[in-house]
Amino acid sequence: GEEGRIAVSVALDGDVKQVARRFGAELGKLTWRLRSEIDLGTQKLSVAELKVGITDRDGTPFLQLEALRPFAVTPKPLRFEAQGGSAEILHAVVTPLQLERLLPNIFGFDLAGVLPEGEFFGTADTEGRLVLAARKPLTFRDVSVRWGNATLLDRVSMSVEYEVAYGGDGVQARSVDLTATGRDGRM
């Protein structure tokens, strides 16, 4: 096989409105900064720096993601590992936006409500999986879902706690707790 390493740096600033509309999303700009290195023999990607930002169509920041420390990803089998320090390797911040500004219509469903704000952390566990979790429940407020003339949800608030692991053995939701309440406080 091939030997050696290749330095990979990416600096991308782009408008993703057209691409996002194909999926029913209303996004604006994407910024992506990456400094990394690929080991040609093992195909391991060693990430020294990663920052990603996405805005809604009006330029309001929606998602900010950054690497907390260097980490590596091996593709076959998929494996994540922290390179020094804590196993926490990624941090993401989500800003609350009106759901209808971001995903007004997806798969024929009209959506309205407020997306949650919060922080997500990505940890490389001892089995090489990337575990994504929020430390506090994420709450979607006043969510309404309509399909044609039918109202499927009417101003429901939903809080979710989860832990999702991505690895060579697939995707696993390791713990999920969903609480939903209607306008009258019941569900």
C-alpha cells in the first residue's frame, strides 16, 4: 500500500440556499475550517482544528461546531479517538430559531414552532464510537405540524434527552427520553 501523510486544509465559505431547498430546509451560509492530516497507509484522518458554522437564510447563526482538541477518525472500521487530554472532542451550540424559518416544509409537512437552544458534546468512548449528547434536555416549543388541511400537532412542547453513538457497529440511540405537553399541559 501507499505510505506517507498528506496535509489537508479546508477553508470554505459558501451559500447553501439552493442545496438546502432541495431538502426542504431554508439555510444561508456555511463556513468550514479544517486543518488535518491523512495517513495514507491506515487512512486515518488526524484533525488538528475543525470549526463549522451554519446560518439560516437571513444570516442568523443556527449551528456552531468546533473541535475541543485534536482527534482522529479511521474509516474502516469507523473509529474515533481523542489525541491527548479529555475524551470530549467536539462541542456544538445551537441557537433557537423559528422552525418555519429553517424547515418550513419537509416531506410535505408544514412545520412551525421554536427550535431548541443548547449545547451538544461529542465524546470518543473507549470502544471508538463518537457519542453525541446534550447535558440538559433540549426543548422544542409550540411545535405545530400540518399535512394539507390536517393538523397533526398543535403547539406542542417537546423536551428530549438523548445519547447517540456513531461507530463501526452503526448508529445506536443509547438513551432517549421524550416528554411532550400540549397547550393544556397534558399529553
